[in-house]
Amino acid sequence: MPYRSVVRLNRFPGGVQKAVTASYDDGAVHDRRLVSIFNKAGLKGTFHLNSGLLGRSDVLTEEEICSLFSGHEVAIHSMTHPHLTSLSPIQLSYEVMADRRNLESLVGYPVRGMSYPFGTKSAALSASLEAYGIEYARVVSESRSDYAMPGDWLDWHPTCHHKDRLCERFETFVASDPWVEMALFYVWGHSFEFHREDNWEIAEEFAKMARSHREELWFATNIEIKDYMEALRQVKISLDGTHILNPSAHTVWMEIDGEAATLAPGNLLNCRSLTARPFYQ
Ligand SMILES: [Zn+2]
């Protein structure tokens, strides 16, 4: 019987099979407190900002964006937070592109993510987002107990809003054996809601629970999840399962004959000897 290994591309970084991400919209000044709670727990989030509104009394300032969100992701939420469906194509293009450009000048990296203001999507916008360099966009309708990765990255449904029994849902996620091999828990909201409703204990409790389970979870921003899933998708496996090539820039995790394994960027793995070498000379 010829040697044949069973390779499954079913692991996040760290070899785990569950990931957690968060996304908070509008850039309210209360993001400062939320980021501090996340940082203490090692949680990572994506903050969707309206660059045309920065500096308003209830909104963060341009000067603090880069340092405040260091280790997190900054992404667009349109320039001025309009109902997208009421805009002309040129207004739509401005709302997306100007926000992207402004935020890039503040953070110093390509900004590739978005959440739809008011959750409003339009056919014209969805068709254009790829050309605008937007690689994913989050909606507001929730998936609750479906922990699957989005089938369409421009229609990315979060698991729940933080007001929707976040801690209870998160506990269920951690304890569950999901039907998907790579399960994602995705919470969204606005930091001003914690302030307005005086329920910061929800954020604190969630962060505490996440921290206590950190060995079993991968904490990542939205774009880190997208990029990692792309890297996994690029992995090449020989037909007999004996050689695996990672052409991406990410270390990828997988399962080979039931055991977790890693493969460094640009490396080729021989599954018989479990030795890897650089593939590109
Ligand atoms: Zn918003």
C-alpha cells in the first residue's frame, strides 16, 4: 500500500480550531475604554471609522487613531455615515474612497475592510467594492449559532451584537463542538452603547471569559482572519498527500494524520519525514 497522508487544512494559528473577533463602528470616544478592556485580555478588534466625522465632540480625533488602535485594525465605515441606498454612484464612490484614503494616511497601511453604515447595502456599492480595494464588508444581521466563515466576504454576518446575550452566547461557543472545523465567534456593536446603557460589565465579563480560554482560541482582527483564510486556500497538496507547499507569506497550521502541524511561508513539507525546506530558490 503506497504511503498516503491525510491532510486537513482546518487549524487557525496556534493549532486551535476556534477564533474570536470583534468589530465596533463609528469611532466614538468610548472606543478608548473598549480598547483598554480588549488590550488587557489580549483580544483584538476591528474599528470601523468615519474619517469625515473625526474630531467631533463625541468622536475620536485624527491624532489618536494610529496609537489607540495599534495591534487592532482600522477599517472604513464611509466618510460621513449616510444611508448608502440614497446616494448616487459618484457619492458612493466618494464615501468609500475618501474614507479609505484618509484612514490610510492616519494608520500607514492599506485599509481593506468595511462595515456598512446603518447596515445599508446597495447593489451598486456591492458591485464596486472590489474595485475600491475593499476585501470584506460586515453587515448588521446576525448569524447567532452559525460559526461558519462567510461564503461571501462582502456579506459578512457577525455572530451577535453585544446586547444580544453576548456572554451566554460566548460560553456556548467555547463549550460547543461546532459542525464547522474552523469556528468563528464575531461580536459587534458601538462603544457608545456601553456608555449610554451603562453596561460596561458586559465588555469586562466577555474579555475575562475570553482571556480565561485563550489557550483554545485565536484572537484576531477581521482582516487577519480574511488574510489567514486566504493563505490556507493557497496551500498546495500533492495528489498522493506526501508533499505540501505553502506559497503564502503566512505560517499555516494544519492537521496531518490527526496531528497539528505548521508550515512556514514559502516552504515545502515532506509528510513522510516531516521535514520542510524553502521551495523558492
Ligand atoms: Zn455606524
